[in-house]
Amino acid sequence: MSQFADELRSLVDDLAASGRSDLWNSLVELGLHRVGIDEEEGGSGGSLDDLLVVVESLAGHGIGVPIVEASTADWIIGHAGSLTDGLATVVLLDEAPAIESGTLTAELTAVPWARDAARLVVCAPGAEPLVVDLAHASVTVRHVDNIAGEPRDTVLLAGTPVTAVAGAPEHAVVRERLALLWSAAVLGAAHGAYRLTRSYVSEREQFGAPLLRIPAVAGNLARMRVQLVQADAALALARESGPDSGAVEIVRITTAATATEIAQIAHQLHGAMGITEEYPLHRLTRRLWSWRDAVASERRWAESLGRRAAEAGENGVWTHITATASTTDREG
């Protein structure tokens, strides 16, 4: 973990506590949306680990801002030159679109924050990323929200000019980076839901004693903690592992399972209080439900991991497991 991790967490905590309505503008002014991008490319410097800290910390407060999409889009664009002002977002496609005379006609669904963005980066397998000017007259944006109330718009391109980003990372690399960032976001929201639940059952009394004294409540809180420990370990492994190691699939599967169980138990332990608009739990659990399947569903990540295991064979899987365990033992 970066030496700046604690400072970044404290900075995000202070911003969250300030209650500013223009929080995203504050993040941009501080350059937090471009952490992990080299300064010579227009970024704020730092590493991907630093960015993961920022993402996880924001999510822990139930804050929904385009930090994942903007940082990834700018990271891609930065490979081709200096960055410019304005929000950029990114969308992944399963297949490369057909480009005709430098223009693109397509219907792109679930595009994050398109209504607020100036530029859209379109990434597809086997093709250079494409940059779209969302202010162009040929672009139509239809507003769609996810369950957390965050923009996941439909973008219609009708012969829209596009610019290829030369030298940009491949689709698979972008996909892995997004997967790591969303894993950090899910983990942050899960930790936030756990902290809120633990505080509630510790302070709320029934029959003259805190709810935490009830064995079933204490047991469920322990289950939440176990899920968090597993997810923390999976994210740590993914940060330390190289590409094509299967660690990204593992952390997405693990955090998806964590999101489901944490949200379920948190609402069970809160009872009716947990579904009120005024109480902050829904800001965390609605994001857990939305973010758990960002980039791809839990099932698709499981299928991908299964294919890796099948291709490696019994000996390959055993070698990978034992090598990972040996490395962990040495570091511990």
C-alpha cells in the first residue's frame, strides 16, 4: 500500500464530512480524479494503489461520483497526449464497432454519467479506443438511472466523428483496471454498511440491553465481518498479482458475494429503520446492488475463472495455488 494511503483517506473523510453539494468539483480541484496518471500526461501522479484508496474511501461514505469512470477514461486518453478539462467517461463493448470514414453509428447502453460528460471513450477488443465528443450535434443522450440513482445513459451516435487513441492500453487491460476499481468501490461500500450496522446494534436497545447482546444479532454481525476479511484479502491479492493471473476474476466474484450478503444482513439487523429515506443505509446498499455487477456479472467472472482453470489443468491450478500460498506465507 502506498505511503500516502492514510493521507488520502483523511482527505476524503474530511471532504465527506463537509457535506458539500459540489463534492465532485472539490475532488477535481484537488486532482483526486486523476490520481494514478503520470504528471507529464496531465495527471496528479501517484499509483493505481493510491487511486484504489480514493475510490474505496469515497464509497465507504456512500458517495456516488464518477471517479471510476473519469479516472479510467483520462488514463486511456493520457496515453496519446495531454488531458483537457471536462468530465470524461468510458464504456466497454464486447465487439469492435464498425467505423465508416472516421464516423460511428451505434446505440450504446448503460454509459455511466454520459449526460454530464464532455467526452466518451469507447473500448472494444482488438481495436484502439475511440474518443467521442458528446457535445457533437449527431449525439443523443437518453437519461437512464441505475438502482442507486446514478446515470447509466443510452447514447445514440448517428455518423458521429471519432478519434482513435494511439498507443492506448488494450481492451483487456482497461477491463482489468475497471474491475479492480469497482472491487474497491464495492468493498468500501460494504465496510460502510458494516460500520453503520455495528453502530446501530451497539446503540439500539431492546429489553434494557443493546441488540448486540442477542446471539443471533452478534452472529450475523460476525458473518458480515468474515465477508469483509475475505474481500479485503482478495483485493490485496489482485493488487499484487500480475495480469492473466485470475486474481481479478477472484476479487470480482468475492466482492459480488460480499455485496449480496452484507446488504442482506445489514437490512435484516436494521429492521424497518433500514428502509427509510432519511437513514443513510440505503445510500450504501443500493450502491452495493448496483456496483456488484459493474463491468460484468458475477456469473461471467466465474465462467472466465473456470476457463482459466480448465486451460491450466490440474497441475497448473495446483502450482498456481501453492505458489500464491508460499508468497503469502513469506510476506506474512
